[in-house]
Amino acid sequence: MIETRGLTKSFGPKQVLAGIDIAVGQGESLCVIGQSGTGKSILLKCILGLVEPDAGDVLWQGQPLTPARRDFLSGFGMLFQGAALFDSLTVWQNVGFRLRQRMSDARARAIAVEKLARVGLGPETADLMPAELSGGMAKRAALARAIADDPQVIFFDEPTTGLDPIRARRINELIRGIVTETGATAITITHDMHSVRAIGDRVALLQDGRIAWDGPVAQMAAADPLQAFLGAE
């Protein structure tokens, strides 16, 4: 579904990405890990087109992404690190933000309430404002927004940051369940190894601007680069 070839990015003299080659298959869940400042979020932004790489290509379904970006953007969902709900909109308006561009508010609200239920939030939350939500509820509402349009690809940026262990485990379970049920391709940026084990099929370690290790989650314990990373953490 998504592939990067030789992706590089520098900011002044600092090279953040030094040639990233990675591919994610349809229905696969990839977790990208690495220490803070190693370029995980920059990699995600390059894929999304929010940051222009210096060199290399991003491909979607085998084709260069640039000419097909409109189609790509219409088929992805995004869970931002801080939920990033619009504070001037109600919860259902946040969840149905994209839907309201092409259907009636009544229909968009119905879908939003359905997606809220999928992440464990009742219909009574639909008309609340984001400021009225707890951190865990806000993350769930943001997850409902990410899946509102039944995307083919979902990006998760540090999905459990700021959550206590119980809420983090529930979010991980929700993400795994949604990815499995929908067959969506998922890319998760995280430093939480509990999330990696719960969400991922594969894990890629980003170090010094390159992929230091890429393999199945089940093989993490035998991977020397990963053990060194975990020891440094």
C-alpha cells in the first residue's frame, strides 16, 4: 500500500532522514520506533506530504504519490498525538468533520454517533465540547474521527502518550481491533513497547536516519539492534 524509497530530509546541517526504505502491505500494521528526535514524526509527515523530502520517493499502491495525492488523502485517517480536536466544534462535529463536506449534517451525525459507539463512547458524548472530555475520552473521540470515513490507511502518532496504563491498554486494544476488523493498513509512530506488542505486526527501528532493523514483532526478542535500543531507553 505504502512504500518509501531512499527518503532523505535535512534541516540545515542536521540530516534527519538518511535514506529510508520501507514498505507496508495491505492490512498490515507497522510500528516505527526510535528515540526522541530520530525523525519518526518527520518520516510520517513526508509520507503525508506535510514535509517535502530532499530526495527519494513515496509510493502508494505502487505509484508515485504526488500525482495521486488527492485520492490518497481521501482514503486515510489520522490519530494525532494530542488528539487535536477542534475546540470550537462539538464531539460529533469533530468526528464527522470530513463527512459534513459531502453529506447532510443529519447523516454525518448518525455516522459520528456510530463511530463513537465503536470506540466505547455513548451518544450522550456527541454534543459535548472537547473541553468537557477527559484525556482518555478525547483520545477515543479522535480515534472515532480517524475511522469515520472507513479509511484504507490509518496513521497513529504516539496514540497512548499522556494516558495512564489502563487507558493506554484500552486504546491499544481498540486500535488493534479496528485494524483487524476493517483490514486497514496502519502505521504507528510510538516509543511505547506495550503499544508495539499490542498493535503491530511488524516493527521498524529508526536510528541515525536509517532503518536499523525491520521485522515481525514476534522476532523482537532475538534482534540485537532492538535489544540495544531497549537497553538505552
